Amino acid sequence: MGQKQLNNMGSLGLYASWLLPLLCLVIFPCPPVRSSDVTMADAAHHQEFARRLALFSINVYDKLTAQKPGENIVFSPFSIQTCAAMARLGAQGQTAAELDLGLGLASSDPAKIAQSFHQVLAAYQDSQILRIANKIFVMEGYPLRQEFDQLLTKQFLSAAQNVNFAKSAEAAATINGWVEQRTNHLIKDLVPASALDANSRLVLVNAIHFKGTWLHQFPKHGTRQEAFHLDGERSVQVPMMSLKERFRYADLPALDATALELPYKDSDLSMLIVLPNSKTGLSVLEEKLRVTPLSSITQALHRTQVVVKLPKFKAEFEVELTEVFQKLGMSKMFTDQAEFGNMLQSPEPLKVSAIIHKAFIDVNEEGTEAAAATGIVARTKRSIVSLEEPIEFLADHPFTYALVHQEDLPLFRGSVVRLEENSSFSSEHDEL
């Protein structure tokens, strides 16, 4: 599997960035082995949840950039963590302990784990801008354990639905249709029919979709063909959006970088862009970000006049995440010794065989549309800045970004390291 970068600059959608991360965690059979509601108003719990998610986000980002150097990265740490947390509720022993540590969960108590996710899920339950949905599909004749079912239903707002996995094409169509509908038809074919058969027992799915417009839209007439520097020597001509406005901005000398927050209209979400000062400085910046809390960047932001130049871009990303999870210390879940005995009423042993993540982003002048889906398939085992002059934030070289909640909860994360030249832009732009 790989990542392909798209850049059809001439015909972009209505919204400025479409972001689609997609995760599929597949659980397969292995032989038997011998041997209180917390709400968003609770600021302390929410801040701790956001801090841990941000740490998980940078850990996954670090592994992905090492695994796929030179590629644009796009993924949803929240989608991955939410889906894996649902699986964690059915885990026991060392498998559960590894998931607690690797996912950065604040508790090892399944009820408290579920509560921590509920505070986010419930807050956006009626939102028209950000929609988050969870569901579990269960093989006919294999009832869930009551405790597992109740946690999913009440805390993850996930209702169970029976399907016949033996009819793999039909079952896949049911699951994928649900995901597609919850993500505004942006995520298709989350679970392939080939991943399902008569041995499949359950599929857990998380879908997240965000749609909004920039609070300050980039004027289309201001977009011009300009250079994007791939490294110290090579550059490509791309459509560069331009806007002069008051934004929250930070000079970050310790990171040798600057940061800019682009807010969305009628939303508590924004895109945070961190731009290295050097055209070849992204890898050094990424290393520093490993030990830099997201909150330390957002707290440094202050409102000032900024001239922003940001390229239009599209990127598509796909990766199998088993290696990433293993490197983060979550390895037993993939072995014949995996312990997922708290999922089903029947005593069948389960293990994880694959984790698949896909993502897509499209950034243009008007807004952002973002979507993510996560599915788990289970089978029986086998500085000081002058405010007098506008600051220039010129994103004409590789940078990293995150779609974040106002309290530093990263829903999506990515980087732009390469763009393709678009020869059709000039003629189409001239016609505007």
C-alpha cells in the first residue's frame, strides 16, 4: 500500500480542505492458548484527554514519517485512538495493558476509558459542523457480552447491528454504506469484502466528518502561480493562495519555526500550521515537535496582522498500521496470545491481523471538509514581533499542520512535503 499525491488544482471542491483518514483494524482467529458520565464541562479531564491524544498523535506521526519518508502524511489520531479504544474495552491482561500504554489512555478501567471518549462524542452529538459516529456490526448468533455492549452503546454512542459475514459482499456493502453515509460520501469501501467470511465475528467502526468554511476566506482572484520549494534545489510552480488578515500567529525560536492558526466560521476548530524557517527544516522541526506539547505552541499564539500565502493542495495517503502499533508497544494484540475475551459471550479467542488507514486532504480558498473512518474487523482466532508591519507567513516549502479543537485536541494531523506542478492552472485562472 502507498500514498499518492493528487494536485488537480483546476477543479477543487467548494470547501477548502477535505481530509479523510480511514482505519481498518482486522481481528482474526488464533489457536487456543494454554496458560459516571464526564462531560465537556469537566475542564481538567478534557485537557488531560487532549494532552494524551496530542502525544499519541505525534508518536504515530513520527512512526509514519519514518516509515514513508518523502510522502505527504495525512491521518486522524482521534479516529485511530477512538476505534482502538473500543477494541480495548474487550481486551484483558497484557493485551489491555499494552493498549492502555500505547494509546496513552488515562485509565486502565474500561468504564473510565469509555467516559473519557464520551465527553468528546457527546459534545458534538448534535453538531452540524463536526459529526462523530460509532457502530458495531455483529455476526448473527454471536451476542456481545453485556458489559461490553453497554459501554459501547452508552459511552461511544454505538448501536449494535447484526449481519451475516458469511455473505461477505453483502456484509461489506452494509458496513461501507453506513460509513459512506456518515462521512458525506467521502469515505468509500472502508472494509473490503475479502476481509470478511464465515469466521468473522464483529466489526467496530468509527466515522468522523468535519465540514466548514474559513472564517476569513482566501479571495480566488488572489491565487497566483508561485514556486513551492521541495528542498534546497528543486521547486515546482503551484497555485498559491494569498490573504492579508488578523490571525493568531507565533514566532517559535526554540523550534526555528513560526505557527499560524486559521479558524473556521461558526466552529471551535481551526487549522494550525507550523512552518520551519528553513526551506529544508521540516525534518529537524519534526524531531523537536516530538518533545514539544501542542499546548506550548497554541499558548504562544497572539493576534496580529499577517500576510498569508498557502498553496492549494490535495494529498492521498494509505498505510497498514500494524508496524506502527508494534513500535508503540502494542504487539501482543497481533499474536496468538492476544486476549480479547471481554467482547463476546462465547469464549472464542480473537487476535488482530491488520490495521489499515487511508486519508485524503484537499485545501482551497473557501473552507475545510474533513472525514475519517475507523473499522475493526474481528474474526475467530486463526518571540517578540512588531505589530506595526504585517508579518509574512509564506508556506512555500514543506510544513506540518493539524486540525485542532480550541483546547488543543488534534482531530487530524498531516504534512506537506511535495506538490506536483499543475500546468492547467494558468489558462483556467486567466478565465476567472
